Amino acid sequence: MLAAADGEANERIAQRLETSRATVLKWRGRYQAKGLAGLVDDPRSGRPRSVDHAKVVSVTLAPPPKKYGVTHWSTRLLARHLGIGNKTVATAWREYGVQPWRVETFKFSTDPELVGKVTDVVGLYLSPPENAIVLCVDWGSLHVVGEKSQIQALDRTAPMLPMQPGLTERRTHDYRRHGTSTLFAALEIATGKVTAACKHRHRHPDPSAQLPD
């Protein structure tokens, strides 16, 4: 309306606002007939919305109850929890840009040579040199035997950033290890019997200790 009041042509207004000339004429006509009240959307056809999408999203941002045994909501689980349809949950999530199934990692580094180190490592993948041997050493695996069989008590090096509308949950890619336990279990298919053994918890050795030759 302001552009029309300044004398700008309808075609020019439509082009600048990336809309059609018919749309410009429609809103100019509504303003001329009803003033500012004509710029308010008319009631839409169909049944009014009965579910508050903001409430759905507020529940989504909180962790699920422990009785469900999960850390993040799914559309079907939240729908069953709220007594609504899972398509309604999905619509609310799209409207607010909420994506509980996504988790991103982040890390702030103070290393002045970080860019150069990352460039070297990524370069090995993008353009590996011919006839070269690349060796990678996992410091943690040098101190722990059977690492893949262990249950690790971990703590991220920085607090997790919770999910928000338009933002995914974010956590650091590294962690501190607060000891490990090893759990072994075997299932006898014929009888359904589970034979299990759990080793005592033990601390991770001091990483500053000298490695054996």
C-alpha cells in the first residue's frame, strides 16, 4: 500500500515483490473498500485447528519420560503420548522447524594451526598421494584392551546445546571418559537362556603415562 501511495505502478510493485499484478490489484481494492481492516486475512474454509501446535513443540523440546526408554521423540510416540495423530505432530514440527531425529556436533578450538591440520587431513581423502602409506593411531585404544566390548561412562567436554525451533540438538564431538565396564551376554536360541557376565568397573589409565616400547 505504501508503494501504491507513492505512485509506483502496479506492474513495478508486482515485479519488486515477486508476485502477480492481479494480487497487487486485489489488495489495493480491499484497502480501498475497507481500509486497514481489509488487509486482515479472511476466515479460511474448513474445520478450525483443534490442536495447539505450539504446545506440541513445547513437549517435543523436553526429554521423553523415562518409562518410554528413549532419548528423543518420534512422531508416532509423541502422537500416542498426546493422544493426537502422528501427521499432526509432523505438521507442527515442519511449521516450527523442529527435527528431533537430527544431532549435530561442534567444537571450538584454540589451536592456531587448526586450519592447516584440517586441510592436511581432508586433503588425504580428497587427493591421496600415490604410493603413500598413511598411519593413524587411536590414543584411547592404546590404553584399553577390547574397547569395542566396553560400556563407557562418558561426559562431553562442553554442555549439550538443546534442540530449539529451527535448530538441531548440538553436542561436542569429543568426550571425557570416567571409567569403563565390560558386559558380555550370550543367548541360547533353543532355550531362551541368557548367560551374562559383567566385569568390575575400572578407571582409564593416565594418558600422560609413558607407552611401552
